[in-house]
Amino acid sequence: MTQDGSPDAGLSRATGAPPSRWRTRRPLPPALLLCVLVIYPVTLLLFRMRYRHAERFPRTGPVLVVANHVSVLDPLACARLVWDCGRVPHFLAKQAVFAGLAGRILRAAGQIPVARGSADARSSLAAAEADLAAGNVVVIYPEGSVTRDPEWWPMEARTGVARLALATDAVVLPVAQWGPQRVHDYHAKELHPRLRAPADYLVGEPLDLADLRTQVRDGRPMSGELLREVTDRMMASVRDQLAELRGEPAPTTFAPHPRRRLPGDLPGSAA
């Protein structure tokens, strides 16, 4: 794809071109189709999507997308990125999002609720693991909520994402995003309605975790130390990509995670 999100004209002419985006998105259950019909036009109005290295997004097979979190609107824009890359996004999201009719639709569309702080959180990771085993795309925000860093750099992440990455053969794809916070500023709790706000996405090179996956399969326990090491490796990659998007040097450390849940912690979760 080109930087503005349009398909790369040369791709379809290339020998051995990947399958069409419509083919790789099938099948589409009715609930998912409804979500697309609602969300896609909204993203067209809200964001001018600009992609870097979207060609790195695998057209087939399991993909674990690891992204930074800058706005409650991130899932809309990130869903658009995944869809434009020819795949269907399945998000790990906080259980509060799954209330009422909207929740039933989200579940039917393949989205995965997370009841953080309970035994059900592990079952949510198991559901995500099964989703990846089926060859799907799972999107996760390891920070668990919008970053509290005043300059919007990633904060310390939760380690559920590392457990998923080590327990599966999914492609681990770091994705940096920058721009949705201009429409909804979580820090100021302000909405700034505007049309076609720039939303920039940089798809990184897949992370190579083959050595650690082999060690785990050979019996190495998923200790807290190992999970933290893998999580920080993922988020360091996302942070460096964000620095490239912003054209600024990245900090060398992650902002601390808030010790208490705050209003507005709704979209992604890393369990």
C-alpha cells in the first residue's frame, strides 16, 4: 500500500501476488459485516489514514498485532488498518465494552472480552490463543489503557501479550500509531471534532521469538521475568517506531502504569 492507505498499484501486477483482500477476509459473519458497515464510514470521516510499510502485514496466517494506545478511538482506526491490509481484526477489549446489544454484536463479530483482575482473564487469553490457532488476527494494546505519559509515549505494559506470543506460532507484528489523540484527547478529556484528521501507522518488522518459543516448549517456565523481558522487547520496538513516526527521539524508559483504574479505560486490554 502507499503511504496514504491506497493499494499499491504494482502489487497486483507482480508475479506470485498474494490473494485478494476480499478472499483473505472471508467468511464474514453478519455481525462482523454490520460492524464494517458502521465503523468503516466513521473512520473515513474522522481520519486520513496514512500507512508506512503496510506490505509487512501478512495476508494469511495468525498475526498478533501489538500496538501503543493513545486514544479511546484507537480501535476504530486500527481496525481500519487491519481491514485495509486484507484481514479481519479481533480485539481483546475490556468487558465493560460488551454490555447490552452492542456487546452481543461484538461477541458475534469475534471480539474477545477481558475481565481483568479475575479468573476469567486467563480464559480470555485462552480464547485469544485459540483465535490465533485458527489463523486469525488478534489486536492487543499491552498497556491495557490509554497511555498516561504526558507526551503520549508508551507506558509500562502488562505481560499477557508475552504469554500469547510465546504460546503460539503467530507472527508478532509491532504497530505504532499516532494521530487519534488529536480527535479525542484522553488526558484533557476533550473531544475535538474534525474531519479527516491525520492518523499515521507504521507496521514494523515481525519480531523473532523463535528461540524463546523453543525454550518454552522444551520446558522453560513462563516466569514473570521472562514475560517482562518479552513484553518490554515488544514495546521497545513499538516505541522506536513511534519515534520514527513523530520524528522525535524516544525516551529510554516507559512511564509507570497507573495503580488504579481510571474512568475511560475502555478499549484494549492485555489482561
